[in-house]
Amino acid sequence: MKTVIGLEIHVQLLTETKAFCSCSANVFEKAPNTMICPVCTGQPGALPTVNKMMIEYAVRTALALNCEIHRFSRFDRKNYFYPDLPKGYQITQYFYPIATNGCLELDVGKERKKVRIRRLHIEEDAGKLMHEGDAITKAHHTLVDMNRCGVPLIEIVTEPDLTSPREARRFLEKLRSILRYLRVSSGDMEKGALRCDANISVVDEKGFSSNRVEVKNMNSFKFVEKALQFEQNRIIQALKSGSNVEKETRGWDLTSKTTVSMRGKEEESDYRYFPEPDIPPVVISDEYIEKIKESLPELPDQKKDRFTRDYGIPELDAEVLTSTRELADFYEECVKIKPKPKEISNWIMTELLREMKNSESEAVPISPRHLVELIELVEAGSVSIKMAKEMFPEIFATKKMPRQIVEERGLKQVNDKDVIEKIIKQAMEQNPKAVRQYRSGKKGVLGYFVGAVMKQTQGMANPQLVNEIARKLLEG
Ligand code: ADP
Ligand code: ZN
Ligand code: MG
């Protein structure tokens, strides 16, 4: 059995204004129906105008996805009735999309696999329906919030090149990383800024292909993977029993952790697409595309390759460090101040990322100076590695410089030979038996004396030095 998956992804663009009017595009959690105007609510006679930033963001993304950019593209009307679509049609690019024929590379095991992008086009979002149950009458009613009407989206359609639910998830994660690098979208699936419809079918050993099922309503990477796993199993079961699944659209249901049928798949002809008469075609020049190309940031794959090459760090490190632009920049600034690439990587991958695990933002909340100073304190023997790691959460939370914390907490490592010697001599006097045992060959007793020093210094003595001095005195 071979699994075949293709994705249709909607990406909300971070433009200031909506696609065809001057309303703010930042409508998330705003009071319902307060971010609207005659254009985005489709009042008679209102005329759309094209948002230039939206075109630029679409081109940026298309270039990063290795697409052919079309000098000529056009908007069309996709007609359908729905209460959250006051115009009765959605403005989209159906006949002439702005970009086609791209690809995104995925690292699958040792190989870099190409997932083909069929098309990338621009369209507007629809509003939102809110279904509410009335607590008193028990009647259910539905409210409509038009704020999201006209928010700019790009739709990205892949070829059916993905071969497992896991791969589909990896594709989406990679895509989000690129979108964030480009600063064209927040890519937050939980907030609906990145939405994915997944198409899946299974081909059996004899080459017979099942019907294709479309799955929607998955608002996290995890759910995309889970919903596809569920569908994959369901289709395989059907094929094994000699039947087939319906060609339909299904939704991921959070509570039952299954997919449920939503509707039969609509045919393209239902929509009666025709060219949008109120918007002129989008014509862009080679120079325009060239300028955008030059302004593209270094993307995750290029950065990862450069990190392994220039800093000599393992691929896994490079992959993690380049997962966001913020983290990669932080790493590079640290290395610039202190050329210890692997050591810095270790600190980031363990201590820093552990602290950042629950933060919403990708910004690194401490400065490169914080980390470098901590590493230098360890190098100078002022604090032990163990202490440095214990200090890290406080540095992270308070943004205090490591030196200051050392001073405040009186954390300085005890490197004073006289202090250590004195404690060991005391211990030797108090426990002559242990001294005799050591001298008669029971070397393990050394631990007792080291322990005594650690206890007195509250773990702050330099362990190497303690071992050295204890051995010398006991053998003395
Ligand atoms: P439709 O016309 O039904 O929208 P498309 O050809 O436009 O179908 O493809 C929609 C999505 O379905 C694309 O992402 C494509 O990769 C995917 N797809 C096409 N064929 C298959 C298949 N046999 N199995 C899984 N996904 C598929
Ligand atoms: Zn508007
Ligand atoms: Mg389609």
C-alpha cells in the first residue's frame, strides 16, 4: 500500500490593510464587525483597489518556494452563497495565478526530497460564523462576524508528492519556518493564520487507487498528522475489505479524535468562476521581481548549510539553531563575540531552548552578552558548570547579567587553596579512621573528604581543586 497526500494551504498575510480596501488586516480578537467598510462587506457600488504590499508578499513567498512568477495575473470571482460571504463571491486568482511550478525541499533521512508546488495564488478571506447555544431557550443561533472579510491570503497547492502523515507535517513545519523568515505571515495554526486542507488517497499493491478524501479543520501540526493517520487507516481498512471510501470532505473532530463526514466534494463548476470586472490585471516587471529577489533573507536551508560549513557544528545543531531567524541571529551574535561555536550551540540547545519552550514569541529574551558572560565565568573558574546551569533560569527570568547574580547570591566558586586545605585538615582530624583507611589502600574514602568540603562550601568549591588537594594531603 502506498499513501498519496497533497496539501492546499491558506496563509494569512501580515499586511497592514486588507486585500482590496483600507481596513486594518489585523482583526484577530477584535470586537465583531468593527473592522469593516463598504468594500469588504460588499455594499452595492463599492469598488475594490489592490493592496500592493499583498502582491509583494505573494511574490516574496513564491520566490522562496522556487516558483515561476507570472508577469501577468488576474483576479476572478468564485461564486457561492454563505452567510459569512456578504458579496456572494470570493475574489481569488483562478485562471491566471501569480505563480506556479515551485518546489520545497524536505530532508527525509539522508535525502533532500523535492515536494512540487503546483500553484500559489492570492485571494481574500471570508468572515466567521459563531455558533452559539442559547442557555435559556436552548435554541441554537448563529452570529456572523465580518471582520475577517477581505483579509489577504495566499493559497499554496502542492502536487500529491507527500507519502506519509509525518511527511505532511514536516512539510507544513518547514513552510511555516519559511513564511516566518520572510516575515509575510505569523504562521500560527492555532490562530488560523495558517490553515491546511489535506487530500489523501491510498494505492494498493495492484495499483488500484482509493477515492481521495479531503480533511479540514486541523488547527495544529499535531492534528494534521493525527487526522491523516486516522484517514490512512480508514482507507486501508476499506481497501482490504474490498470496498472503497467515499470521495468526500471530512473534518477533524477534536473530542472523538476521529474524522467525520462534512459533505460530498463539490465540483469546480459549481463556483461559476469568471474574471473580476472591477480589478485590472496585475502586471509586474522583471525589475520588480529582481528587486524583491535581492531583498529576500537567507532562508533556513541555506543558513543550515552555512552553519555546518562555517562553524563546524553537527547538522542537528544547525537544524535547531536555524529553526527561527531570531535564534539563528542570536547564535551568530554570540559566536561573533566568543568564537566557541559548539559550546555556544550546546548552551542554546539545552538551557536556552528549555526556558523558551513555553514562550509564545520567537524573540530571544536575553542578549548574546548574557550567555557569553556566563560561559566566560565558567572558563575563568569563577563558577562551576553546574552552578552556571543553575543560574540560567534566573538570568532568563530577570535579565540580570551573570556577574551580578554571582555577586548577589555570593555564588563565587571557592578557588581558594587555603580555605579548601583548612577544611580537609579539619576533617582529617575529626576522622582519623578514614585517614588510616585511605592510607592502607582504600582510595574510595577520598570521596568522604571531598564531600566534607562541598558540604562546608555549599557545593561551591572547585571540584578539581578539592580532589587534588585532598589527595595530596592524604598521601602526604
Ligand atoms: P480538486 O480539483 O478536487 O480541487 P486538485 O487537482 O485541484 O483537485 O488537487 C487538490 C489537491 O489534492 C492538491 O493538493 C493535490 O496535490 C491533491 N491530490 C490530487 N490527487 C490526489 C490523490 N490521488 N491523492 C491525494 N491527494 C491528491
Ligand atoms: Zn474594508
Ligand atoms: Mg482544486
